[in-house]
Amino acid sequence: MAGEQPDRIAPDPSVLTGGPSVPSETFVGRSADAGSGWIAVAGWSGFLAVLVGAFGAHGLPDFLESRYDLAPDLLAKRLDQFDVGVRYHLGHSLALLALALAASGGIVRGGRLTGWVLGLLLAGIVLFSGSLYVLVLSDTPRWGAVTPLGGVLWLVAWGLIATAYRRRSP
């Protein structure tokens, strides 16, 4: 009819997957239009990575020099540690986004395994990158003991992705 808006038609995920659309399952205790909440989490994580990276590039050297009497080689080491945290933070934010979009679009099943992988990626960001940020900002090297825990969580997440895909491949 004239003046009426046609209903929006959502794309059929089977076009992308080559098969029938898969109903979403529970996603870490929530009904999963799985990706939508995780897409927002990934967006905020990426936002924070860019924000922290900008601080690291433009304000961190002055911040550290004004608070700590660091030898030039130690200052360079701290700046590098911070940069590593930012790079891994942003990279894993993109992985979160890709998996959340894939779950939301029906490309991967939005079930418990996907929820676990997304949770492990996020926890890895908090532990790995977060511990490096705290280590550098507080000049407390003990925080370096937490960093590998985040790395282990990422290894588990990537391993789950690899084995889940392998099992579903022809």
C-alpha cells in the first residue's frame, strides 16, 4: 500500500553457510541472538584499545618520566611492554568482533562453546593486556606474573576454535 514501509527482511544465514539456518542456543546464560551482546563488548574493547594506545603513544612517556626515575633503557622497556599490551588488546578485540559477528550471522553456532571462546578471549585481554598496563603505569614488575595467565587463556580459546572447526570440516 502507498505510504507503508515494507517489512525489513533479514538475510538468510544459509546463504553464507551453505546450509539451513541454525537456531541460536544459550550463550553464556543468555538467549543468544548470541552475537549482539558480544558485538557491543568487542566494540568497547576495541574502543579502549585505541584509547589506551593513543595515551601510550602521546602521553605515556611524559607520565612515566614525571612519576618515576627510570633509566633510559628501563623507560624504553616499559614503553615496549605497554605497546605489546595494546597490540594484543586490539588484535584480540578484532577476534572477539569476528567471532561475535559470525555467531550473530549464523556462520558459526552460537552455543556454549562459542560463549566459552568469547569469554576466554575477553578474560585474556583483561589479564594479559591489563596486567601489562598496570605493570607499566605503576612501575610494579610483579604484575608481569599475571600476564602469562592471559596468554594461556588465549591459547585455550584459539585451540578450541581450531579443534571445533576441524571437527565440523568435511
